[in-house]
Amino acid sequence: MTRRERVILVEDDESLREVMCFHLEEAGHAVLAVAEAESALSAYDPETDVVITDLRMPGMDGMALLGRLKQRDEQAVVLVITAYGGTDRAVEAMRRGAFHYVEKPVNTTTLLSSVGKALEHLRRKGGGVELASQHTRAADAQSPIVASSPRINQVLRLVDKIAPTDATVLLRGESGTGKELIARAIHARSPRAGRPFVPVNCAAIPPDLLESALFGHEKGAVTGASRTTEGRFRQANGGTIFLDEIAELPTHLQPKLLRVLQEGEVEVVGAARPAKVDVRVIAATHQDLEALLERGALRQDLYYRLNVVPIEIPPLRERPEDIPTLTRFFMRKVAPQAPLEIDREVDEALLSYAWPGNVRELQNVIERMVFLREGERLTAADLPPFVLQPRAHGPGGLPFALPEAGLDLIALEKAIIEAALARCEGNRSATARYLNIPRHVLIYRLEKFGIK
């Protein structure tokens, strides 16, 4: 019989301690909940799998407890809880050996996912946990999102609310922000979790093949159709279909998708009658759907059917708190057996970089650094040159020096807007967020300068 994983929880706030203890025990863990660090230190032994501790506590604080635990057992796995805005202190704790950190207010999904990843880390290293409980494996599988920031925790709270429903969800965000991970989390927390999750990238399938790929076709209905194909919607029957890059759906197929959303029917190419399907639709895009509406490239009725529950996934540059957490997660994922350390200069460089490719780009950078490293410590020498590019800041905090001969402010404003629009691949909503202005202000300036 598999033993229950042993967790020590240190939290001086009684109500929060009781809530966290309840959720951890519901997830199948054996929890010892204490109010002070001294009790946790006394209770810790080789059978302890994970210690979860608040950083700010009377008496011995969480940072001191972390140090004492690491002195006693270098392999001790410690998760720290930090107050909102306490990222610097949490990152310092991770430099001292903490496995992960969770920011208050504590999100249950994030907490259980962090514990699950800690236990997985122990299993990979051949530590004290031979096999995680079903609850822990399920919690970890259901939440593959690695994050500590309030922005992502807010997204996860929304995921928890809408997952049990059949509501259609529209995920919006830049490329590389993790829209498919969010879609999978919604599916995994829904009553459809045991049924298929079918991802479809609408931009990756040629337009002339997309209809058959989505809705299926009868034998002989199209050129070269030597057999009947059921299509992705019928493959997802009873489960969830994830339509990535939904803005790429051609206009002539939009009525067919609308019929699925309204009637639960698929119009199979060459079939005499539509086929019934029971499928939840989650769509995603990085494009400006409102702009597509304006120029008639997206049906208004389809837009409103897709936009039942919109969820905005923030870019990595708007949630820098997640960068240290993701960095260490990717390090452990690439080299689970190597106890790698990371220099402060590396953390600072990663935090100062804008990450236009978002989480996907960060993952690629960390994988490259781990594979090409010289030793068991990641240093500034391991960073790609583009991450280390200095950013000049002139007087007044400007990211450039003012020219001696003066400048044309109107021309500069137009150039900045054009550059930001290009950076965001023409997405007006993303461009407005990048420039930190309301979308309607951006549209006014686009019209003012005649920018298409």
C-alpha cells in the first residue's frame, strides 16, 4: 500500500493554516500543521517529504527555518509562502535552496500543483517518495501551469470557477503565453476530464483541408477521399476541442462552427444530414478579434458565441514574479539529477529582459543554458548575448538619449506606435497593452497618423 506523503505546514495565521491543511489533506497528504518554525524544526525527520512555510512569522522566520533545514538535510524540499509584493524575498529564499514559492492570497490550485511538482522532483531524484497518491498526481496533471504571480493566480481562480461548466471559453494572449496549458487545465478540472481533449491549430492546416479536418467528410465527397473521415469535432465527442488561432478560420467555415455552438450539430462534407456532437469548445487567439469584426473578417454572431467567458493570459513581461519560478522549473526539468545553482546576475538579467517570445522563449533559453553550461552553476557567461544587451537610460528615465539637435515629437510618436504594432504582430489590443494606453486611444492615434 502506498504511504501518504508527509507534509509539514508552518503558518502563524490560524484561519489560513486550517484552510491550507484541509485542502492538503483532501489531496491525500498526511499534514502536520504548526504555528511556529521551532515546532516544524523539531518535527522534521527523514520521513518528511515537503515543508511549506510562511516567510514572515514571529520568532524564527521562514528564511531562518529554511537555512536550519538545509543545514540538517541538504535534500530538504521547502516551499515558501510570501506576502503579496514580496517577490524579492521569495527569490532570495529560492537562491538559498527553496524549491518554489507561493504568493498570498494562496490559491489552492497553485498550492497543490507546487506540492505535486515537489513530489515529482523527489521521485526523479530517487528520494523519499516512491509513488505519489492519486490525488497528488491528478492535481499536478490538472495544473501544469508553473506560476507564482497574482496575475496568473487570478487566471487560475477563473479556471476553477468555469471548469465545471460547459461554457465556451475564449483565451486571448500573445504567442508563447501558455494558452493551450490553460485550455488543458480547464478540461482536466471539468466533468469531461476522462474524455478526449483534441487540440487543433487552425493556422497549421491548409484552408482547403480545414473543413474536412474539423467537420469530417464522407467517402468520395472530396477529391482523393478514399474513406470516410470523422473530423476533429467528432473525435472530441463527449470531451473538449481546443481551437487555437481561431482568427485564422476562413469566413466560409464560420457558419459551420456557429452551428456546432448553437445546435450541437456538425455538417459533415458529403453527408445527407448533420451529425450530433456533445463537445465543449475552447478557442484561442493572439489577434485583435475586434479589428476582424470591423473589417468583416469575423462574423459578429460567432464572435459573441465564442466570447462567452473571455480569459486574458498576461505576457511574461507583465508578470516578472514568475520568471525565477519558471527558470528553476525548467532547470529541474532539463537536468533532474543535477543540483544546479544559479548566480544572482543571471536572475537579474532574466528579470530585466522583455521576453517577446514569452514563456516559450524563456524555456528555450534555460534549456540552452543547461545544455551548454561549463559547470554545475549557471553564470552570466551561460546567458545568450541578446539577453545581456544593455539598456541605456537617459535623463528622466528615458530608454534613449535625447539628440542635441532636437527631434520631431509627432514623427517619433508615430514611429513608436508603428514599431509597437509590428512587435505585437498587428494585434491592436496587445499593442495598447504594450504601450500602456487604452485600446480606444490607440485606435484614435492609428487613425490620426493613417497607420493601417
